[in-house]
Amino acid sequence: MFDKRRDRRRANRAFDHDVGVTRYRLRQRAISLGDDYWIDDDSGRHRYKVDGKVLRARRTYRIEDQHGERVATVQSRPLRIKDSMAIEDAAGDRVALVKKAVVGPLRDRWRIKQEDGDDLTVRGSILDHEYTIERDGYKIAQVSKKWFRLRDTYGLDIGPEADHTTVVAAVIAIDAMAHPGD
């Protein structure tokens, strides 16, 4: 039991020291329907383009790579009791489902249910863009505003063990559900 906890702390410390971590830059409130914007890596290169589709019954975000090829789609699931968004790969197959479970007036719980692989847990403050995404207690991604001086910008660090496209799509889904009017 103690060995597993020690290994988890060691792995999370390595994540915090940028060992194999890729940093992306996102704009806060850029996730509005009809907006197209780029997600850049820490060297300033465009990595993902997010295309918000308008005039649809469901909120839809098409995610493309830097060459214009679709790599994922994030789409709301209307008429559900719990707010959720599905993530589909380039072929249209569902790879994950981001679900929001309201726990109380001040705290939400988020879960990313993957079709293949372990579920991911979201911990921290979604509204302040200060949270981590974990698999079995190991940090695989971190969202934070403190890395950037620009008021409307936040960062996303993704570790080498994570599927970057799925994590980027999950962060887009979480932002869209947490800030629906933006």
C-alpha cells in the first residue's frame, strides 16, 4: 500500500518537473459556438484547430490537426439528466464521454469515461481553470491559468502517458459545460 502511494507521489513529482510533458496554450471563453481558434504548443506552433459549429441542435466542436485533418469531435448529448459530452475520433467512433455529476452547490465532480482504458478523474477548480486530470491517482494532465500573464489565457500540460487528442477534447468539453453562456 505504501509503495503504491510513494510511486504515485514520485510520478506526480516528475510530471510537475516537466519530464516529457507537452504544454499547450488555450484562450478562456474561446469555446463559444461559431468560434474558430487555434491551440498552440509552448513554442507557439499551431497544434489543434477548434471549429465551433453553429445552427445545430447540439453543441459541436470539431478538432483538427495543423494540416486541417479532423482528429476528434466533441458533441453535447441533449435530453440527458446529467450534462455530458461525447468525444469521437476521426472515424466517428466514440472514444470517451465527459460527464458532470453535481455534488453540491459549490462543488462539481467530473469524470471522463473512456471506451478503451481506465476512466479519468478531474480534480480542482474548473471555474478557475486550475485542475488536474488523473488516471488511478496518477496525474496525466494539468490545467492552469498561473502560467500565463494574459488574462484570458490558460495552459494545459499533458504527460507522455496520455492520449493528447482525447485530453484536449475533454478539456474543451469541460470548458463548454462549465461555461455554457460564454
